[in-house]
Amino acid sequence: MKIIEKLSTYAALLGVIGAIGGGFYTWGQFNSRLDAIEATPPINLKPLKEKDKELEAKIDDALLYANEYKVDLIDRIKKVDDKIIPVDLTLVFKEIGKVREEVAMIDVPNLDTIKQDIKEINATITRLEQKIAILQKENEVQDAQIEEIKVESSNPLGG
């Protein structure tokens, strides 16, 4: 048992030493990356600042231009507003109300009744189709009989 306890103690000690060593390695990597970043020359922002000033001037010009058009547009809107004549829509709304009442009073048949009527119509159509098929066959038979009579009557030896 003592061997296992000693082995587990050594294993724990090796784990702690490995963890500390890994931490120092990571710290060294971090410092080397920081050194590389600090060694790069700083970025020259002067051209960007000049462009920024140019853009600000253009924006100021555009705002002045837009304000002139805004004033002109407001004047045009006022002229149009003066020409607008208000319309009283109360009569229209009353008529709409009357139409709604009339529509509400319309008796709409029950959907089940409509379905039943459709079933009855389909059954009637089926019966009619059967009768038509029978009549067509009867016509075919009669046509055949007429043809036989014609053949018989055209035979000089026949009766």
C-alpha cells in the first residue's frame, strides 16, 4: 500500500510541476507576442483625418443644399394644402352602414343543407347517366334491327 501512496504522491507532484511549467511557457508566448506587436511601427492616421475634414465639408454643403430644398418643399406643400377642399364623408359612412345591415339580413343557407343538396344532385346525375347508357344500347340494338330489315327487304329471294 505504501508504494501506491508514494506513486500517487509523485504523480500529483509531477502534475503540479507540469502545470506550473505550462503556465510559464504560456506566459513566455504571450510576452513574445506583445513584444512583436510593440515592435511594429505606429499607424499614420493623418490621411484619414484629412479625408474626415473633406467629408465633413461635403456633408455641411449637402445639409445647406437640403435645407434650401426643404424650405421650397414646405412652401409647395402649403400651396397644395390651400387648394385641398375638405369633403364631408358622413353620408358615405351612413350608406356603408345601410349596406352592411342589408348584407346581414341576407339569409345564407346552411352549409350542411348545401352538401346534402349536392349529394342528391350527384345521385340524380348518376341515375340519369345509367338511363342514358341503357338508351344508347337500345338505340344500337334498334339500329342493328333496322339494318337487318333493310338487308332482308333488299334480298329478292327473301320474304
